[in-house]
Amino acid sequence: LAVKFMLLTGVRKGEFIGATWKEVDWDRSTWTIPKERMKADREHVVYLPEQALDILTTLQTCFPSSKFFHPGRYDSDEPISNATLNRTIDATVKLINNGLDPDADEFPTFTVHDLRRTFSTRMNDAMFPEALIEACLAHQKKDQVAAAYNHAKHAGPRRALMQGWADMVDCWLHGDSAKDVIASAKAKINTAAHDDTEMDL
């Protein structure tokens, strides 16, 4: 669940590991990562798609006594470790390779950070606005146009993009095409760009 949550949200490993429940605004479906855990030393708002919220609800049910999204295995006062996340991926890759035809190419291993690359690559392949993707990844902004997407008034487009991404992942998990989901997400982003209901005025 932790690995899937990071795929759905595009966050860095360190940003997830230290995550606490007080950072979540359930009413607005947001998770605000404080600047202390951010590479750019600026707080970052993650607009949580429905699928990510479902995972958080499950984690909260599994670990009701911990302040962390996912505590360590033996101590609920400590967060999950880097090693646990890496072992989860390694075990998954091993299962995949054990199920492959002997003549098939081996499935390559990957890291938690590769999940961010997957998000960026697939969203750019689908021709979503690059500046919007960069804002959702909390990358340093290359220009004023990219920087503008990180302003609160662009909460709507960012929220629509993140929900679109999660819906795309759902399609692929079921072996379906994501073309219709992509078209729908782009339309919602365009609509949200002209909607001021989430503007902090």
C-alpha cells in the first residue's frame, strides 16, 4: 500500500516516510508536506486522488495508535524504514520473475524513486501540461510559467491532473486502455483552470 501510495502521489521516499496524520486535510483531500522534508525547502501541497485517500484510510485503520502514515514494524513511534520499502519492491520483482516463462527476459529491478520517473514519463507521454506535471512533483521551477502552476489558484488543475493519473493507473492495472481517461482528465483540467472556487482570495 505504501509503494502504491507513492506511485499515485509522485512523492519522494523521504517525504512519505516522515508523513504524519496532522499533515492531512481530509475535508480538502490534501496532504501538506512541511518544508523540512522537502528537497526545495518549501512546503508542498499534494492533491490526493480518491485512490490515495482510500489507501490512507486503510493505513489509518491498520495503525490507529501511530502518528505516522506507516510506522515501523516493531515500533509505532518510528516511521517505516527505507529498507522496508526497498525490500517490498525487491520481493515483488522476484515474484514477477519467478512467474515468467524461462525464455522471457528478466523483469528489471527498480527503486522507489523510479515511481516518480514513471509518473513524469507517462504524463508527459500523454501530453499533459509539463509545467503542471513539474508542479505536482514539486520540482524547482524553470521559468515563471512553471512557477505559476504552483500558486494556490491552480489547485483545481493540479487536483484534476492527480485524479487523472490515479484513474490511468487503475486502467492499466485492469489491462485496459487509458485513452478515454486521459481525454476526460484533460477536459477537467481545462475546466478547472477557469474555475476560481479553490482560489485563496
